[in-house]
Amino acid sequence: MMSSRPAVCLIAFLCAPVCRKSGVPPPSSVTHGAASVLQPGGETTVPYTLKPSFSKPAMNLPHEQRSLFYAGQALAKQPWVRAPTTTDTRDGLGPLYNARSCLSCHKNGGRGVMPKNGSPLTQGVLRLSLSGSDAKWGGVFDPNYGDQIQRNSIDLVYQIPATNIGGMKARLKREAEILIYWEESNFSYPDGQKISLRRPRIEIRDMGYGPFPKTIRLSLRNAPPLLGMGLLANVRQEDIETGADPKDRDRDGISGRVNTTWDFEHERAAPGRFGLKANRANLTIQIAAALQGDMGISNPIFSAQPCTETQNECQRGPHGLDKEGYEISLTLFSMLVDYVRSFGVPARRQSRPEAVKHGEEYFVEVGCDRCHRPSYLTRTDSEHPYLSEQTIWPYTDLLLHDMGQSLSDGRSDYEATGREWRTAPLWGVGLSKQVNGSSAFLHDGRARTIEEAILWHDGEAASSRRAFTQLSPSERDDLLVFVRSL
Ligand code: HEC
Ligand code: HEC
């Protein structure tokens, strides 16, 4: 067992001199397949299996913590139900909601599946806002619908569609249905090779609470993968800030900014790290927001129901409050956060080592590593020793970058502008499809392949994308083989 062990000892040995001090990678990011890079999650790394998953427990998660892990998994996987039920531990769904469980969007810990052309969105969310900003909430939301559309309601009409036969009307209307249409366009490489790209067009139907103001801004967001969340939580803030260059002083065309968000637990401003626009300060806030916003489960951080002031039926309930006054108790909430914190990272695959080696050189040559920063040493963490001082390879600087107009959602989120997104971690990216069938990359899931994702890069990443398109087809192929091996 523990096939990762020998390699792990090697990591410490090989990497110690360069990265122990600050977690900053060596100046050249080319690793030539050094042992540590094959174990991207350090000692948490989970060996490759034919059915990979992004929600497996960290390999080094102590045995005695595993039963709690599986209890957390049950909370994330089993559907929540409407209140009241005989047990109060799993009721309180909605009244308005998007999904009944965390893992129905993040299936196997992976990314969401995007709908076929003209079909309803099921595993992502549609965020809403008006112009203006708000230091605490990150934006100004729609007065009737709030900060995102809830596609479902606990009303019987939606729960048991057969009850709708006689034209029965819902008392508690869902907010709306979201249909996604894909618009295709062609991209030609300088060498003549062509590839089709698609972008989403959003159609909103069956609006239950009146029309939007004309100035509404919509942002489609696909559920991102959850591997290695606890390791990313343990990247030192100083290490992230070292990479930031908000005024682009080194004039390389790449800035990189830290978002400033709100820590709802301690009621103070805090740098953002999670969420597609680095719009959540930490895992606790991210998960509390998901419980409330996506599932309608009130919790110790967000104790309100997911209803706006104008949604009277929603306000009236039913709600599934427990003795503490929330729909999930502090104990179960902490168990859920610890569960997400302890996901490992799958080991790298090296099926074409020569291509991987060259591909990595091209990756650095065209400047992908300027944002997709390869490596860190995580902070010392006595509370979670298995996440402590691990050499990890997530390939992200966790900073915001202006990605150009085509990727813009026109919607600011705390200090992030419409054009800015957090650099997506690339670890595990090549396993996406095997994990749950989805290879819907980028924030809105528009890219069907890694190649398409690269071709949408613009703004600060424009020169990197251009350099990629100028590689020869076989060089591009090597670069893609490398990215898929991560
Ligand atoms: C309706 C689908 C949906 C459900 C249900 C859902 N999520 Fe998410 N999740 C998302 C989307 C979309 C994002 C990106 C949000 C953003 O940045 O605006 C996200 C982001 C996250 C992130 C941050 C990932 C990162 O890379 O920063 C974590 C962690 C997470 N979700 C955990 C959970 C947990 C735990 C639950 C259950 C309590 C849950 N999610 C329920 C769709 C969902
Ligand atoms: C200026 C910074 C920057 C550079 C340079 C850059 N990227 Fe990215 N990359 C990002 C950001 C930000 C995102 C997220 C964009 C979004 O979600 O819309 C991203 C997303 C991706 C994704 C999608 C991952 C996912 O999970 O959805 C892939 C793949 C990717 N980049 C690969 C590359 C490669 C390969 C290169 C070099 C050719 C590169 N990137 C250069 C910032 C950058």
C-alpha cells in the first residue's frame, strides 16, 4: 500500500534546497519530470486508478479521521429534503434552490456538465447583479431575484411534475428556467489548421418574480473541480502576494491582482482565494455560501433563507431550523468543510514522457507559467498536519487576471472587474472527463477541450495565446500532452 511513499521521500530530497525557504518555484519552471512533480498533492497524492475522482480522501489523511470524512461525504452526496421530516439533520431544502446536494453539481468532486444546445442549465449557476459595488456583499443584486437565479422550488408542481397536469399553479414559484444555446465560430491557426469554438447564449424563461431591470448583468458559472482544496487553502498569502504585480511594474503585460472580499465569519475585509473570481475568502465562507445560495440551507455563517424581501411565499417557509436556529448545525457544517478540505490530488500520468518533457518546455516558453504558477510549499498547519508543509503543483498563482473582452461577464465581484478571473488551477485537468464525463473548461464551461480553453485566452494572456498558436502543430500537441498529464 501507499505507493506514494517512496516518491514523497524523494520530493523532500529533491525539492528541499529550492523551495523549502519560501515556496517559490525555481526561476525556470521546467521540471523535466522531477519526482516531486509527479505527486502534485505532495503526500496527499492519490495513486492513479481507472476510475479517478477528485473527491477521494488525501492519501495521508490519518486513519482515525476517515470515518468523519465518509460522514462528510454523506452530507455532500445525499439529497437534502424539504422540511419538515422526522429528522432535522437533513431537511430544510430551499424553499428556493438550485440543487439538492453539493456533489450533484460537483460530481465526483469534478466540474459541472454543461447542457446540450437549447437545454436547461443544471450544474452551474447564473449570477445576477446591477451596476455599483458593495464592500460586504461584493455587488448590488437584483431586488427580486437576489444574487443568483434559483431554478427550483420545493412546491409540488416542480417536485412531482404529474401534479401539473390540470394546470395547477405553483404557490411558491421557482425563480426561472435557464436555457443555454451554443454559438459556434471558427478559429484558424497561422498554419491553416481550423478549430471550432463555442460560446454560450443565455435564455431565461418562466420568470416567477417579474422582469429584470434593463441594466441587469448575468454571469454564467460552471461548477469547478474540488481536488486539493485544503492544500490551496494552505498556500501562504505572502506567496500569492509575491506573484501579484497590480501595476505591471515589470512591464511583461501580466499584472495579477489579489481580490479583497469579506470574511463573514469575522466580519472584516479579507483577501479572496476561492471562487472563479477569487471572490470568497476561505473554504468556510465558500461552503456556507453554497449551502445557502445553491441549496437553501441556512447555516451558522449565513443564517437567512434564500429569499429576497419581495418573495413572501419563500419567506414563509417551510424551513427546517434545528435547535441552534439553522438548517445545518455547526457540528455538521464543520464536518462538511473538513470533508472538502481533505480531498487529495491524483498522481500525474506519464504516458508519453518525451512529449510531456517537450510540452513542458513549450508551456514555459510561451509563458503559461506566468499565471499558471507551478509550485508552492504549503504553510505549517498543526491543526491539519496532513496538509502541512507539502510541496504542491497546482499550476495557479491564485490571482486575478484580465482575460479580455470575450471572456468578460461584464459583472464585477468585489474588486474583480468583468474581465478578470482567477487563474484556474491545472492539476488534474487532464482527468476531467474520466472523473465525471465533463470537460467543460473555463468559468462558463464553453471550452470543450484544453485547446479551446487556451484559444479563448486574451487580455493579459494574449501574447501567451499568440505564441501558442505560432507553435507548429506537433509542438502544440506536445504542449497539450503536457497539460493533460498534470
Ligand atoms: C448548483 C450547483 C452547485 C452546488 C449545488 C454547489 N456548488 Fe460549489 N460551486 C458551484 C459554482 C458555479 C462555483 C463557482 C462559484 C463562483 O465562483 O461564483 C462553485 C464553487 C465551489 C468551491 C470553490 C472552488 C474553487 O476552485 O475555488 C467550493 C469549495 C465548492 N463550490 C464547494 C461546494 C460545496 C461543499 C457544496 C455543497 C454545500 C457546493 N459547492 C454546492 C456550483 C455548485
Ligand atoms: C495572464 C494569465 C494567464 C496566462 C498567461 C495563461 N493562462 Fe490559462 N487561465 C488563466 C485564467 C485567469 C483562467 C480562467 C479563465 C476563465 O475561467 O474564464 C485560465 C484557464 C485556463 C484553462 C482552463 C482550466 C479550467 O479548469 O477550466 C486552461 C486549460 C489553461 N488556462 C491553460 C493555459 C495554457 C496552456 C497557457 C499557455 C498557453 C495559459 N493557460 C496561459 C490565466 C492565464
